[in-house]
Amino acid sequence: MADDWQPECGSLLEGQGLHLAALASLIAVLTWVELAFPSLREGRAWLVAGVAAAIAHQVWVLAWWRLELYRRAVSRRLGAAGFRIFGAGFALLAFVRLATVVGAGLATPGSLAIPRAIAWPVAALLVAPIVWLLDSVARHFGFARAIGGDHFFQKYREAGLCRAGIFRHVPNAMYTVGFLAPWAVGIACASSTALLLAAFNHAYIWVHYYATERPDMARIHP
């Protein structure tokens, strides 16, 4: 990476006490729900895999973001390849994360009494804003910035926050809208297990926002 900028001053573990406490609480709630509703145990393997994939994804992002933002360790050790390695890992783990929800839905279809005539149109309605989000990302700042390019490149720091497309109308659209995808899968499959995993994923991504991204962005875009 050719960008010449100085690392920020801060702790690599800032906000991670909140992260651990919130994650423990979410897992406790997930376990209680599973115990309260025995029918969910049919998809338990997918629940466990989904939780593990979500944790791996968010810890991957946390580690690479903070090592670069506060130490410049990625660019100093790996150069231009650093961001590409981070991005490849991000994409793979994001795919696995969604794939576990799909797997849960396919393993436990119809566990909720939702007629297809209702489930599929509702799922389609949820997909529509996701398409808008992807279009806005592609048009206005690109996928490199969407996965955290502000932590790595000075040009994104200087660009300021995006207020175009969906980002003009929906606060925190990456979190609010992007994580409707697991909900759409769960509803389309009428799967209680997939919907429970969707709820966990959506709640847990907000933990990432408050524990990691918000304090980081306060330094990047003061």
C-alpha cells in the first residue's frame, strides 16, 4: 500500500469488553430459545456452525482493521497484498456465514406454518432493498470501501462519509439492510432454525458496529 499516513493512537482491544459481554448474552439467549423449543434441535448443527461462522467473520474483520488502523501492521508486513488477503478472507467468511443460514433453511423447511403464497412474496420484498444497497455501493464508493477500506487507504479517509443512494435515506444501511438477507432465506424456507440464526446474525453485527466500527470511524472521520 503506497498511502503515506500515520497510524491512529488507540487500543487494539477498545470496545471488546462490550463485544464479549454482548456475544455471551446472545449465545445465552440462543441456547435458552433452543431449549424452550425442542423442534429447533433438529437444526442444531446448523445453529452451531452459523454462530461459529459469524464469530470467525467478525473477529477476522476486527483483527485486520485494528492492526492496520492502530499499528499499520498489515501494510508494513504485507504491502499491497495485505488488503487483498483481508478482502479474500472477508468474502469467504461472509459466504460461509450466509451459507449456514441457507443450510439451516434447507434442513428444516416448513418448520413454521407460513404458506408459500405469503412467505415467498415477503422474502422478495426483503431482497429489494438489498439490491438497492448493492447498487448504491457499486455506484458511489465501491466494494473495497464497503468492507473497510477507510482503515487502509488515505483516499477513503479524505472522501468523507457517503450520503448518496440508499445511504442518503437509510442510516447505517450496511447493517440495517445488508443483514436482511438471512431473514429472506429463513422466511422463504419457512424455517424457524434459519430465522433464529438470522436474528442472531443481525443482532451480532450491531455488536460489531458499537464495539468496533463506531469507535474506529470516530477516529477516521472525526
